[in-house]
Amino acid sequence: MHVAGSGRTDAGVHALEQVAAFTISNPIPLDNLRRAVNRLLPPAIRLLSAEEVHPDFHPRFDARAKTYEYRMVREPVCSPFEWPYAHHYPTG
């Protein structure tokens, strides 16, 4: 099976709402497919939704928008919940 993704991220970068497309020969109800795929994925990766699309759909070329968000924490201490996702530039 070939899986086409909407793009890739640099090392250390996190993607929200990444889109991928693939074709299967046996129809599976979309909710069942989502649950089955999530059982196989590591906990840090989750399939949030599944949709049927037109046969020529490509997640990279049919994307409507991409948003890049850069986070900087300008506090003396960076929360351990934020540090994996932000650049810590402490003040004072």
C-alpha cells in the first residue's frame, strides 16, 4: 500500500493535523478504520478522523492552506509541558 502525505517536517518539529491518503480494496466503515489504525499506532500519533475523497486526491497538491506556528517562551522558567514545543528564551 502506498501512503501519500501532505508534506514532512524538520527534525524536532511537530505537525498538527497532518493529512495522508491511501487506497484500500476492501471497504471498511470510516469509524472502524480510525479505531483500527489507532490501535496500531504509537500513543504519540493518532488518527483523528477519516474521510472518503475523490480518487485523484493528493494531500500535498490539494491542500488549501498550511500554517506555521513558532512558539517562544519568554519567562524565567519554561514549563516542562511546553519545553518540547517551544524555544525557551528566558528573561532576566
